[in-house]
Amino acid sequence: METLSQREEQILLAIFSLKDDAYLVAIKKHLAGILGKNWTVGAVHKPLRRLEQIGVLHSYTGESTAKRGGRAKKIYVVTKKGYRILSEYKRINEALWANFPGYDFSG
């Protein structure tokens, strides 16, 4: 199984969630909303390149829009290999967290 960093896993999950709207800025905003921290463009772009190189996602050029000055967005899509890896990571995480007690950390 291909090993992913936590950031790479989070990016793949964001792409899965965003579906046809998974482009760099949308991925960055989605993660910032969930994680509560603003990542730089480079902090998202570099893992995207690696994930594409190892075959867990691919990209295509979307429609150009007037809003973007005629430029098109690069849309990312999780591949079958990416789905398999995410499924395995989910299985592993659930097994590791299964016996973690339900502590109330608020107090």
C-alpha cells in the first residue's frame, strides 16, 4: 500500500467531498473551513503534484470562465487507486480508534 502523509490524506478526502468543484483554491478553502487553519497555496499544490504522480488522483482542465479572466480551472479527481488507499486508511484508523475511551476533555 502506498503511504500518505496526513496532509495528503486530508487533501484526497477534500477532493472526494468537493467532487466536480475540486480545484486548488476550493480545496484550500474547504480544508481551512474544517481544520480551522489557512494553508498556503504551496502547502496544497505540492501534495497535489505528488498525489497525481503516484496515481491516486488525476486532473483535467475545466471550462474557462469570464470570472477568471478566461482562464480554466484545473479540476482534481480521486482515482480507483486513491479510493482503495482511502478505504484502507479508514479501516486502519477505525481499528486503531475502536477502543479509545470516550473521555470528556472539556473539563
